[in-house]
Amino acid sequence: MTPFDIADWRRRIFALYAEVRASTDLFAAHDLWRRERDRMFAEHPASPLLPEDLAEFTGLPVTPYDPAWRFEVEVRPAEPKHMDFETGTDGIVPFDLIGIADVPGVGPLDVWKLGSYGGGIFLPVKDALAGTAGGTYGGGRYLIDTIKGADLGRGGTPDSLVLDFNFAYNPSCAYDPEWACPLAQAGNRVSVEIPAGERYSGKY
């Protein structure tokens, strides 16, 4: 893939999430998200799938939409905390804690801001199904990564976020070990099972 391929992938992801945010039909929005991601994984030159996996790809393992896993949560202030994630290609990627989102039935989740150029909000989650057979990806999934366009917007107040676990997705390193992805740290790991969103079969 080329830098132009990656730029085009990100444009399409930004556009896709803009359509999702604008939709008033959550089921239709989720179906659009699932279908467009399947198409991009199958056809786009920046697909994270390895060639041998692409040859047999039939779609990502995403569960049907369940509105019980959609929340609007306030992000409450938290003591400052810094995290450095070392990658093989981008050097050290810094993150700063900006608050904590208390999700009913799930628990508290740290909300991070990218500390380098461009900023952006980042919220991964690792649940009790992580690393289990037919469960979720062992390193956790992403709920929000605004730098990559994955953003469901604010809730009803300025300091709130929409957290919809039906849109939880696997980072690129779940498909290709050449990718170095920031993974869920202690404050983003929860003890409950979160069955909604993209699962992980280990096949891709």
C-alpha cells in the first residue's frame, strides 16, 4: 500500500462515521458500518488483511445491533496520567488521561488524548471475552479513535460521549502483526463480557 492508499482509507472511514452520526436509524447505521467495512477490507488496497487471509475473506465477525449496548456518558475529571506507547514505525506515541467515563453495567473506562501532533480522543476497551475462543480480540478493541475518524460524537452535554459497543472494532494489529497498535491498559480493562461489536475468530 502507498501513503495515498492510507489517506484514502482514512477519508472513507471519516465519511462513513459521518453518515453513522447523521442517521436516526441505529440499526440501519450499524448495518451500513458493517457492510462498508466488509467492502473496504475486501477491496481497498490499504486493507489490513494479509494476502492469504484476503483470499478467503467473507466478512468481519460483527454481531447484530443491540441497543442495550449504546450509552451516553459524562466524562468526569480524573487525576492527570501519562502513557507512552512505543511502536516500531512511529516511535513513542504519547497519551494523556483527560477523564473517566462510567458506563452502566460495564464500569469505568479511561478516556485518553493523543499528546502529539493533531491531538484526538482515544478510548479502547478490553472485556472478559478477550482472548477466549470465539470471543473478542486479546489486546482489546477500539470504541473511539478520532484521529482515524472513529467517532460517534458527543452526548447531550459538552462533556459527554456516545459509547456504542456495537461499533467496537479490532485494531489493525489483530489482522497483521506488522502493525503496532496502542492496546487497552489497566484503566480500559473491564471484568464483564461485552458481546456486542466485532468479535475475533483468529481466522483473520
